[in-house]
Amino acid sequence: IRASHIKPWKDANDKERLDPYNGLPLIASLDALFDAGLISFKSSGEMITSSSLSESEKEIFGLHELFLTMQPHEKTISYLAYHRENVFKE
């Protein structure tokens, strides 16, 4: 499990970098996809995938109907919105 920054380190200020709400515990493969903008999460915690991923790639990574294990906190939701708008590659 990796602690993945939602708002990337390079885009975040010092306060955001240390904010525990600017993080998600993800396995290494999901962390890499998240950092690359190939997956993101809705405010509900539902995973969304980039259209640049083929169906076979989604299958390989098991990216069908995945959700975060807990409903995101209100503060986390704002970071997720940033990720969807600035990092995620629809």
C-alpha cells in the first residue's frame, strides 16, 4: 500500500503536501495509474477510468466497478475534484 497524494506534490503548497486529506492508500499499480491520470475517483468514491485505457488493460488491472473502501471525507472530495479537473485524462 502506498500513500498517494491526490493533488500532486509538484502542484501542492506546503500545507497541502502535509494534509492527511490529500492522500489515498492505494496499491502500487493503482497508485501508478492514479499519478498518471489514468484513473480517478468521483466524490462518491467510485473509480473512473481514462478512455485511453483499452478494455483489455482495464481487465488486466481489474478496473471494473471499483470503489474506495470508505466514503471520502469532505476535505478529500475537494482534492479529488482537483485531480479529476487537472490530472485525470478523460
